[in-house]
Amino acid sequence: ASFVPPTALGSQTPADFGLSYEDVTFSTSDGAALSAWYVPSSNGAAVVVRHGSGSTRTATLPQAAVLAEHGYGVLLLDARGHGESGGRGMDFGWYGDLDIAAAVDHLSARPDVDPGRIGLLGESMGGEEAIGAAGADPGVRAVVAEGATSRTAEDKAGWLPGGVAGALQRGIDRLTYGLVEVLT
């Protein structure tokens, strides 16, 4: 989870959904080179779309197509170490805030985008990243988080059941996060 192998970009592109797009690249504040597709905005608003862990921007093409059909600019962004983005892959999304900040900066500089009309859409890991980035970046005006879950065992403490099931889940969480910490 903390040093994932590169995830290959799928074969579909926005063109397979009838969308005009351009390949874009930009860097994060810590130097990771990110790769994305950009579908231009016709209404002045834009959305950064983030995939889940072990995936790439190709997996978000259906959501991007819906947004683009309604005039939104769409930046389909590979997380670092996924698809064609550089940097160390991490399937817990721990660097998502840096990736998303760079994406928001990129969109803010585009002539077809009003910097006050930028949102995020994330699936699973990307949803968690979007929630975290929204709290840190005043340039983010809206968030849709599909399938976001608790980030740590401590987050679950208030809602896990008691008894054997809850004790088992808490043990698995301690083991999982402990191993990740040791391996990172």
C-alpha cells in the first residue's frame, strides 16, 4: 500500500466518449510530475477527477463524460505513481492533497476556467483525497466523494460494534496500520 508498483493507464481515452481533450502535465510542490487529460470548460467551471487506489484516470471516464456534457471542464488526473504520473505510488492517498493542490493551481491558470468555480470529484481513495484537499485549499469550492471511508482505525472507534466482530476489526486495523508504518 505504501510502495505500490506502477499502474498502467487503460486503453480508453476521452475520445472514446466523444470528448475533445488535451494531454497535460504539471508538477506538485514537492516535485512529482503529474499527468492528466483535460476536457475544456464551456461554462467557466472545472472539476478535478480522481480515481481510486490501484487504478488510473481511465476508470473515471464515465463520470468525466457526464460532467463534460454539462459544460464543465474536466481534469482527469493520475495520482502520483499511477498511470503516467511520476512519483512514488501510494494506495492510501497520503499525497493526494499535494497532487490536488497542483491540479487546482493548473486549472486556476487556464483561460477557460473561473478560479472561483473549481470542484473535486473523487472515487474511493480519490474521494478521501478530495475531502482532505478541500479542507486545505480555499480554491476548492465543491466536493463529491464517491465511496470515501474512514481513514484510520481511530476514526472507526466511535461506530464499530462491540463483541467479537468489533474486536476482530480493531485487531485487523491495528495490524494493517502497524505494518504500513513499519514498511514505509
